[in-house]
Amino acid sequence: MSITDHALAIEAAEAGAAVVRSQYGTSLTRFMKTAGDFATTADVEAEKAVLDVLRAARPDDVVLGEESGRTGTGGNGRMWLVDPLCGTLNYAARTMLASVNVALRTGTPVTVAASADPFTNEVFWTDGIAAFVRRAGEDERLAPSAESTLIDVNLDPPFPNRSVFLAAHLLADDGFIEQFRPRVVSTSLAVAWVAAGRRAAYVTDGHHLRDSVHFAAGIALCQAAGCVVTGIDGQPLHAGGDGLVVAADERTHAALLTLIRKQRARRD
């Protein structure tokens, strides 16, 4: 292994980002998945670029890609989680809000990760110990901050916990309005922004997000940066809790959990 895992994650994410950037604004073929959800030629070709980098350096590792599924038969306990274009609907509508996510799960934990912004040429990355952003070859350590009071809330379906929690209801809560300002960018790049101090928190519903190709990289970044990361019920993600609440500090996290529990109490 002549290249470290975290350097490989960065290289792979950058390779995918180069494809995404080069195809922005072009005529894209769409491949329908489910109603309202599709991939584009940019998704498919960016994933191929990512996988080519990973396969060249780690041929024995398993890779789980959003578009190509699981490939490889390695029994070494290493699996790469790849989301080649998180924010496809934004991208197809010529909106520059997207990311390329690469994470490595070794055994149970995600040990390294990279999330590349194709349009700012920034790569947020972690070696599992600390988290950084790379610009023009220079690394700066990430420092979470709740100062902005901006909370990014994911409003994209599905909503598996709608019987006890809906993000749209959170936005209408007087307590939320008094404390925070909502933002909706509809890409997991916003999770990395919490680690970078550009968002105070991120909230989404969902199942099994810890091992999701969409969220694994952002979660690893935030954990390495020192953010507070739990499910919407406040339970640790490894305990199987649903949804995701990532906050820059304990105070913001506690305030959001209080608002979520109020919503749950009204529905019980």
C-alpha cells in the first residue's frame, strides 16, 4: 500500500469531482430509478472515475457504489462507500450544490472519508483522527461553530419516521424560529459544512444512515471534527437509531432534540 487510505479517498473524490465539473451544464441522459429520482450520465461516469482510482490501489477491497452496487469479493473487512454525485436534482437543474463522497468502512467504523465540492475545488477529508479542508493543495483543520445559527434541514423523501417526526413541521415550530434560521441545499455537502463551521447543524430523517453512501463520509468528517452526532431520537448511530442530527456543539444539539421530542409528544 504505497498510498495511505485517506490520501486515496481524497484522490478518488477529486477524480469524481473532475467528471462532475466537466459535465456541468451539458445535455445529460437521465436514468430513472424511482418516481422523482434519477441518475445522469454524470453520476455514472463520475462513479466509474472513483472506482478506477480505488480499484487500481486497493484491488482486494469491496466497493459499494450508488449506481453500480456492490462489487468485489474481498474478505478483508474493508468496504468503500461511494456516492458519485450527491445532489443530482440540483446538478441536473444547473444548480452548483453537489458533492462527491467517498468513505472507507474497516470492520464496523468508517475510518477515512472525503467529500469533494466540484465547484469550489474544496475537499473535506478525515483520516479518522482529525478533519480538514484542502484548497489548492493546502490543508486547514476544520473547526465546528454554531455562530451562524443556520440549520440545514433535508426535506427530500422518504420519511420513514413521519408518524413521530417531520422535518417540515420542525421548520414551523416557534421554538425553532426563535433560535435558528433554516437552510435547504438538498445535498449531503451540508453535513460537511457543519464540520467546517458553515452550518450550526444538519437534520434529516432516514434509515441506517451510518452506512449510507450518501451520509457516511459527512458523518465521519463531523465525528472527527468534534461535532455531536446522533439519530433523531438522540441515540448513537451505531445503536441503530433512525435519522440524523449533527450539531456543532452540545447546546445546539440539545435544543434540536428538545424540538424533535416536542413533535413526537404531540403525535403520541
